[in-house]
Amino acid sequence: MKAIRRFTVRTVLPEPLRQLEELVLNLRWSWHHETLDLFRAVDPALWKAVHHDPVRLLGEVAPERLAQLAGDRRFLRRLQDTAEDLREYLTAPRWYQSRADGPACIAYFSPEYGITAALPQYSGGLGILAGDHLKTASDLGVPILGVGLLYRHGYFSQSLSPDGWQLERYPPIDPNGLPLTLLRERDGTPVRVAIGLPKGNELHAQVWVVRVGRVPQLLLDSDVEDNDQAARDVTDRLYGGGGDHRLLQEMLLGIGGVRAIRAYCRITGHPAPEVFHTNEGHAGFLGLERIRELVSEDGLSFDEALEATRAGTVFTTHTPVPAGIDRFPRDLIGRYFGGANEEEQVPVDRILALGSEDYPGGDRTVFNMAVMGMRLAQRVNGVSELHGEVSREMFGGLWGGFDTAEVPVGSITNGVHAGTWVAREVLEFTARELPSVMESGRGWEGVRAVSEAEIWRMRGLLRRRLVLDARRRLRESWRQRGASEAEVSWIDDALDPGVLTIGFARRVPSYKRLTLMMSDPDRLRAILLDPDRPVQIVIAGKAHPADEGGKRLIQDIVRFADSEDVRHRIVFLPDYDMALGQLMVQGCDVWMNNPLRPLEACGTSGMKAALNGGLNLSIRDGWWDEWYDGQNGWAIPSADGLASPDRRDELEAAALYELIEDHVSVTFYDRDSADLPRRWLEMVKHTIATLGPKVLATRMLRDYVEDLYTPAAESERAMVADKFAGARTLAAWKQRVRRAWPHVAVEHVESNGEESPQVGARLTVRVVVNLGGLDPDDVAVEIAYGRVDDADALVDPTHLELEEAESAENGRRRYTGEVPLGRSGAFGYSVRVVPSHPLLSGRAEMGLVALPPAPQGMTNGDLR
């Protein structure tokens, strides 16, 4: 008989072992090897059986073993030392505490978090990045407060059918069997937050608290008795359902998340957030809740509350693929935020305007969550330099009139958490050979002096570990697919610890091109089976349950890998998760990535491989476009711009094969008399020395603190000071500027010395501007100048603000300035008028610009 309900009965630990629970309930153990060693010592065989899950370990360990440990003085001493080490980690000042100007708290919202395989609340790169963000914040002492949802089934577990088709299973999750605690009021009752629904209904949620080192994380859970079954299922699974279900998840995350923060801070005395960071558009509704609070509690108007909210909000976009952005029908938004459910403080027409694609090429029928997120944030960033460029192009319509390069979307390139992704042996080796790297993050160049034999020994150890675990996983998969014991005997010799090992693991949308390596199956076979320079490939990845095309790609690769002649050289390992990801980035010699450029926002797996001594073989997309230097791996040439996708795949696959055959494998197998691949190891050292300080999440988070969080906190403080005087002033000013802007015009431009200018001369420019009733302090009149292309477009122009010279007739103003002619060749200039206010984050914030009528005001000449 099958149980109708599953729950976890927690162990009551003997008093001497109570500190074990303290250690289990703080997820620092997920990246702290000494704590993991302590858990392993509780029961080594059981630790392996529960897949290194300490909650399950304590739930299943025999009472007799606990009694034995309670009397083991050596174990108790070790337990005491580990607990004291955690307390010191949680309280001692760290990097952030040496700063004086940062925000007291940053609220970080994400729909998923990849912190540990024991807490399966992630599906891919977005969640893994969010998990690394929290862990690094803990290590650096950055006061982040994480917010997300608790999915009762998490993401799916993947297996394969006999013919290689992806099968999904959603194993139930009992929160009581996870390292969580329920947020309770001081009288012990569970905290409840609620959001309004149509027809006077409400969606209720309880709040679970996760401790990620120093960082508290709040996870909202709708599976409570106050809800009907449909409402209880809102948080049933990550990215499950569509339409209403997805919208309810995002309303709960954004609106409910802010309310959970308020409850948590009220109960615990935790500082209220000054900055709110929206990790992708899924949590964008948090801005609406903050506006509602300011209107209802502080008496601000909607526009005033909008300015106060924007000032302290950071929005990070993670996708360069329009299909990856959540869009809802406008009438669906109207149904949930309008009618009887409409709140007076947040009118539905204002909500719809925030998510409207009301720019050239936009779809007027949809509500765009990323667009709303950007309109509710004063600071927006992509996750690599190339992704920043792509995002400025994608969302440029929000700042119409400005060149793409001036669209206020910056970039902070992602990084990875070393404690999570770097093999323990590598960390210990680094601590021994390069202590300055571990202590201060400096001294990476010292790796060039490290013994190559020692690096090669370590790489062999990690490769062997991957091979052994891959065999175990492969055997389990074949048995699940119905194979008999006799049919899996070949797996004992699958893969080879001495063979060049290439890894490929990621989600399986079409643009990541899982099967590009199979474009020419015969050539791939020849590479795998080369008698002198064999290659083996380890592959993993999940397709979204609704993505039939992605599932077909997996089936294609599995069928090829099932072929008897190559199955010992190429394997697909199902159920890709953090644990498998760690083994692969640590054990593979080469990390392969071949997306359609420029559709990879960042792609951090290759960073993890690099920190473990692996080399990258990748299309120049995401972070690799930024940091590839010709010596730290290989760049697959991309055939950008080809109209035929098949032809592009054909060309790029041919380039991939050639690189593997003539460069990668040749370098790997070129050995000296000591059987060491000297050139390969030189590349490994160069990779670690040059990429090490760049790819770490500590660099990433410092960039967020210095470039985004601290400026956002300063803007927020300027808005709220003196009873929100800044927000009130800026909102009124923006309204006045928007009303007047249609009448602002550049009416006349002239300059002297254009006939035969020479390098070193200065060009005097005079401009007459009609300010349309605005004051001179409301605007900046600028000249943009520099090199021009064949179409007279300015290339990377320099901007110079002109000075007001005098008033002209009929309220017009004269401006003048001098342009230095510092280079020869084709040169040009133009002028513009833009809004100017000390509380704006930049010239383009309002998307307003007045330009001279063409062709007047444009001049170019050949400077000699």
C-alpha cells in the first residue's frame, strides 16, 4: 500500500551532540570540508548512502551509534571545535565590515537558488548563480537577505526510457526533512503572509528560513491549510505550469517576498533593506508592493513612491533570448490587479504601463516582466560585457532617442564560488603552495612556479574520480532503462582515466546546441576512437519538461552514445544536478561550450573548470568572449550573420572537429621523457594565473557592492531624507519636464573654422535652444564629437556640456563651447539637449533627448 502523505520524523539528539543540529541548520557545511568530514565521521557508510545529506544522516543514524558518539571524547572535542569555528565565521568582521558607506541590508530576490543538491530549488544557471551570490556574500560579510519560493517538488529528477527519451519525476519534498526552520511570531505561531486575488480571495504562504552562512534566506511556501488546493499548489514545482499559475508564483515571490521581509525584520530586529536586487524579471512585482507601502504608509503619491522605489532598486537581466523573458497577456494582469482586487494606491493602469512594450517593435498585447523590472530600477546590468551590449540592443526602445551605446544597461560579469566548485585537493594544494591566494586573493602568478608533475598528478586523480563515478551513474541508468546485469558488464571498462576527457553539461534549449558535436557522426567516431590520440566525452543536461525539441536532442545524443563501438568513449549521464556538475568541472580536462553566439548571457561552467585546472574550448560568447586570450584554451570560430542555420552549424562543427583533432588532442598527448604534456601544463598554469582572480564570485560581488549597491543606497537615502523630500522633488520635476519636452528644440547650430581645420585646433560651436518653458538648470546642452563612419554616424563620440552664453529673444537660450580637434581623418559633431537633475542616475534615465533637425547642425570634414 502506498502512503498518502510523506513526512520526516526528526531525531532527538543526545545533549552532548546538540551542536550537530546547529551545524546542520547552517548551509555553510555545503562548502566547508571540515564540517563535512565531521558528518562523515558520524557514520561513514550511512553518509555515503544518503548522498552526503546531513539532515538525512541524522534522521537515519542508529540510536546506538548516537549513544556511542555521545561518549566519544575525541568526537565531542572535534564537534566543539567545528561549532566554535562556525560561530567565529558568523560573527568576525570580514571584507564588507571595513567599508563605511555600504547599505545596511540588501534584499536579493530570485525564483531559484542552487546552494546544495540536498536543497533542490534550482534548475540551471540562474539558480546556481544566485546560490553562489549568497555564499559569497556570506564569505565577504555583505549583508544580503535572500528571498525566494520553496517548491514542494523542486525541479524534476531525470531518467531515460529504453529508447533514450527523457522521463521526468517530481519527488516530493518535506520541508521538515530539509535544513530549514519555520519563521514564527514571538508567541510561537507561524508567520503568514497573504496577497490579494480576484473575487476577494487571498493567497496565503508561510515562510521558511534558511541559513546560508551569515546570510538569511526566506522561502515562501503556499502549501498551508488557509489555501484551497489550487492555491496550495502555487509553489508545487519550479517553473511549473503557465499562465495564471506562473503569474501567481511571481506575485507571491515579489509582493509576498516584500511582506515576508517586513515580518522577518520586525520579529528578529534585522535591519530593513536599503537596496532591493531583482535577479531577473520573475520578482519584478516587488516594486509594486514597495510603491503600495510608500503610498499607504508614508502618504506619497504614486509618482513620488515610484522615484523612491527606483532609487534603491537594482535589476539584473540574465537572458539575451527574448523567449526567455516572462510575458503575460495584458488582460491577465488586468484581471489579477484590477477590478475588485485593484488597490487604490497602485492603479491597474499604472501597473500595465510599467510592463508595456510601448516602443517601436514592441508587442502591445503583452505585459513584459523584464520591461517592468527595468522601469522600476534605477540601475540595470547584464552578466558579461557582451551580454551588456546585447541587452542594450534588446531593450534600447525603453530609452528611445539615445544611441545603443548610451542605453543605461551596464554589465557585471558573473563569477563562481570557489568553495563550492573547486575540488578539495585543489583548495588544499593552493593553501599549501600559494597561501597568499587563499588569504588575500593575491599572488595568482605564483602558480607558474608550481611543480608541473604535481599539477598533472592532481589532474589525473580528479579525472579518475569522474570516470569511476560516471561508471556508477551509467550502470544505474542502464538498469533503470531495463538492461540486465549481463548487458551492463561493458561499463566496467567505460571511459579511461588516462584519456583526454571533454565535458559538456548544461540545460538543453536549442541555442546551446547539444548535438553540434554530432553534425558529422563519422568524424566524431574517428576522433573518439583515434588509436594514438583517443578522446572521451562526458555529457549531461536536462530539457524543460515541455520542450519536445530539447528532449529529441537528448535522445539523439543518447542513441549515438549507446552504439557499441563508441559507448566506452562517449556517455550521457542523466539527472544533471550540482553534485554531478561538481564532479564534471573538476574531472574534465576540457570544457566544451558551443552556443549560438551571442545567445549565451555568461555561462559560468567554464569558469569552474578553469579554477580546477581545465581548459576551455568554446564559442566566443558570454564570459569567454571577454577573457579568452589565445593561451587559456581554444576559441571555436563562429559564423555570425549567416542566414542559413544549417550552414552555420556545419561550419562551426567543422571548426570544432579541427580544433580537437589538430590542437587539443595533439597538445594533450605531446609528452616529454617524464610523460608530462609540458605545453598543456603551461596553458593550465597560464589559465589559473590569469583567469583565477577574474572568475571568482568574490570579484563579482565586490563589483556589485562598489558599482551598484553602494550608489543605489546613496540614491535611496537622498530620496527618503527629510520625509521623502528628494522623491517628492524629483517626481514633480519629472512631471514638469515631460510636459514641456515636446516644445524643447535645437533651433540653430553654427561653428567657425570648418573650412580647413588642422589637428590641434579648436572648433567653436554656438547653439540656440528653445527650452519650451524649462529653466536652464533643467537641461544640459551637449555636443557629441569624434570620428564618423561612411554614413556620417559618430563612432564612440565624446560628449562635452556647452555653457550658457546669454538669453536670446522669445525665451531662447544661446550656448557655446570649444571642441578640440585631437585627431586627423573624418570628423563630425552633433548637439543635443537632455534633462539634467542631480538626483538622476544619468543623462538617459528619462529617455528624453532633443536633437537638431537633419541635416542642420551636422558637419564633418577631413582634419589634417
